[in-house]
Amino acid sequence: MTAAVPSPAPEARAPELSVIVPAFDEADGIATFLDRLFDVLQACCPEHEVWVIDDGSRDDTWTRLREECNGHPRLEGVRFTRNFGKEAAILAGLRHARGRAVVVMDADGQHPPALLPQLLEPWRAGRARIVAGYKVARTGDGWAARLNAFLFNRLMLMLTGLDLSASSDFRLLDREAVDALLAFPERVRFFRGMTVWTGFSTVQVGFDVAPRIAGERRWQTGQLMRLAITAITAYSAKPLALIFRLGVFGMVAALLLLIQALYSWVTGVAVSGWTSLTVVVLFFGSANLLGIGVLGAYLAQLFEEIKARPPFLIRETLCPPKP
Ligand code: UDP
Ligand code: MG
């Protein structure tokens, strides 16, 4: 007797494209953004759905989205119980999207919808499973955003070998790549790095980062630092190796000082090592703390994984179910 095989999801009902839009406090710009997005989608990809993930906005984003439901029958959305972060919002979108391809893009208009046909073309032609938007220019970004991005990307390159300098979350993934990402068991996620890690054939498409439709960037420096720590600890054990090297360096330095101390003792020179001693104590004291800090970052990551809490909680869904 053969086991019952679950019937596959009806492929015919899956739209060609799902667009995932994480949104946090985007009330002022979301309607304009959706108008622009749906205009482009009607023209380039009539079989589509759009999932806006309201990441616990404190403003009227959700109310605006509900209003938008009437004009846009293909709009879907979920609202988190609180702000869980952009990575969680992207994950929620990936879980809900049914499209044969999925595009992730920001809600603030900085990822121009007009680029969608160019993202779709290599995928439709079968040339790539991932079509990644990369930032040719950052005209829409202020100096603080550029400096943050620069520091973050340098650190990532140094420690993980992943060059994310021009990369962005604005990218198209084939269903196969989406399913691969969803199968990852890890809780702590870094979307951009994970898609690069999968190794699926990728084509890059350049775009100019547009100015925000409204408001300021939502990331706070603290959040960005947490993202950097997540990204680094998830993709590299190099900081641990660096601590080891620092330890070796410290031992060599200590050995040299020991030789010097012994030499002074043998030759009868009065002990005058107070300065060097202070330097050594301070240096290795702080190096110890730094080392413990790095270990702590990895431990925190493990703790997050082991707790295995859901990465987000959904408060409500947007539009009434559609036929
Ligand atoms: N975002 C989010 N949750 C957050 C922070 C940001 O969903 O906690 C969304 C935000 O609404 C926007 C996108 O992520 O659609 C990018 O955020 P932002 O524009 O602040 O960052 P940047 O453009 O500088 O990367
Ligand atoms: Mg932005």
C-alpha cells in the first residue's frame, strides 16, 4: 500500500510575482509608494500580489493600509504586535508570499518600483535564480546613512569576506531560493547575507537609491549595531580567531618583558618598570574585556537560537480573504 501523497499546491493559483514590503512608521509615504508600485506592476506583471508587513508601526501606517485595500485588490498585509525589526518583517513576507518569484523592497520609495521590469527580465529568461539590486549611487541617502553603510560594509568584508558594499535588500528570488531560505532552521537572520550564501545563480542590476517619499530613515544607530553584530556572528568565526591571535601576541609581549625584567635584575639596574607595567595591565585588561564581549556576542546568538522563540507575532491581517 502506498502512503497518501499530499496534493501539491495548485500551481495555477500562484501569482507570477509577490512583492514583500517591510514597513515601520511609513504612514506619510505608503499610499504614494503603493500607487507607484501598482502602476508598474499592472504594466509589467499583471499576475502579482503585494504583501506589506507592518512591523509594529506607532503611527497610522496600518490605518492607511486598510484604506488602500479598496483601491488595490491585490494588496495583502499583516501587522506585527510590536516592532520586531526589518529582518523579521522580511521573513514574515517570505512565509506568506505565494509567487513563483518574490521581490523584497522598502516601503519608503528608496527602492524604485520602476526597476521591477529589469529585475524580472533575467529571471524570466532563465538566466538567474536571484536578481540582486545593487546601489550605483546613494543620492537619496544622507551623510549619516552613507557613513553607517560604509562602516558596516567594511566591517563585514573584513570579518566575513562578504562584500555587501553595493548590495541591498532590493532583490528578486526564485521560488526555489525562497523555499531554501525558509528551510533554514536559524532564528537570527540576515536576509542579504543568506541569499548570497545560498549560491544560486545571481545577476546584478544597478539602481540609484531614490530619496525617501516622506519621513526619516527608521534605523537607529543601536539597531544598526545590533544588525552588524548579528550579521558578523552569524557569518564568521573570525572575531574568535582574532581573540586567539591577540592572546598569542600578548604571550610574546609578556615573554619579552620577562626577559627584560630578568636582564635588569641580573645587571642590577634599579627596577623602573612602572610605565611599562601600567601599559601592560591596561592593555591586557581591556583586551580581556573585549574578548569576553566578543564571546558574549556569540553566546547571545546561541541563546537566541536555543530559546527558539518565534521571530515575530502577528496581531492582525489586512484585507478580507479574497476569492
Ligand atoms: N523597517 C522595518 N522595521 C524596522 C526598521 C525599518 O520594517 O525596524 C523598514 C522601513 O519601513 C523601510 C525599510 O525597512 O521600508 C528600510 O528602512 P529605512 O528606510 O529606515 O533604512 P535605509 O533605507 O536607510 O536602509
Ligand atoms: Mg530607506
